[in-house]
Amino acid sequence: MTEKDCGHHDDERHNLHRCLITALIAFVTLILFTILLIFLILRPTKPHFILQDAIVYAFNTSAPFNFLTTNVQVMIVSHNPNDKIGIYYDKLDVYATYRGQQVSLQTLLPQTYQGHKDVSIWSPFVYGNNVPIAPYLGNAISKDIMVGTILLNVRIDGRVRWKVGSFISGKYHLYVNCPAYVGVGGKFIGNSVVVGKSLAIKYQLVQNCHVDV
């Protein structure tokens, strides 16, 4: 075989490699374009969350106001507003914060699939025993307890996937923030009722939550 023939075969291999790479890029581009087109046509809308109510069993500090004990049961309602897109809730952690600091443990919600226009309801407990807090927060909490009202933020941090027909998207980050004014120190505010002999207080909130996806 001459040197010219070898060079000819090398050129054929290079051309074949280029054709394969070009075809692969074109295929991937077509798939991504199709997915983008489907989403643009269907216009997926992020889910709508509502903090329906909260039952406060415990919210108190320990001297010198640097430790906080919290025990609150919340009812969270989620609505899928899409009529052609389902939502997989793969991992949802709910917890409470006060003035930006987490004051409870994270409670894992059960995995859920939410069909078109479906509604899901969760009633988790968010709690923490003797959680250390910053000194300035301890002072703020003690003042709020004296007033009888506190702004508690119920937050959800998790992952969701979209389902369109048989297609299921990758995971997207879901972040939900539900602000709620509740009474502490035995004070009743708004539509509240005493629950049982433990003197737990239930607050009817119906508070819209801020949702980011």
C-alpha cells in the first residue's frame, strides 16, 4: 500500500468522525429544541402554596433567652394550576425560621405526585427543643412574647420535576416561604381556638406563600 493510499484512508476516517459528531450534535440540539418548544407551548406555571392554619403547642425561650423550644403543627395546601402538566415532589423539607434564623429541625414531607389541577395537603410538625439562637434574637423573642405576637416563617426547601405526557423533566429547586403571625404567651389573635386540655392554640391563617422554582 502506498503512502498516498494511507493518507486517503486517514481522510475517510476523519470525515466519518466529523459526520458522526455533527449528527450527534444535531440530534441533541433537536431534542433540546423539542423540549423547549413543548414548555413554551404548555407554559408551565409554578405550584400555588397556602399556609392554611397553625397549631402552636410550644414557643418559649430558656434563660438567658439564648435557647428556643418550638412545637407547631402547620397545614400546608399545594395546588397544581396546570391542566397539562403534572408535578413530582421528590424531596420537600419544611422548617420554621425567625428573623432569618432557622429555629426548628427540618421535617421531611412524603414524596407526592400531583396531577393536573390536583390539590395536596400536608400537616407536618415543625419543632426544635432548646435550639441555640443568637443573643439579639433572644432579646427580640422575649419582647415579642411580652407583646403576645410573633412573625414566624414556615419554609419549604425541596426538588420538583415536571411531567408532560410521558416526558419527565430533570429536577428543579423549589423554595417556598409562608409568613405567619401567631400569638405566643397565651395570647389569641385572629381566628384562633383552644385545642384540647394542653392549651394549644390553633390559628386559621389562609396565608398565601411566596414560591420560587
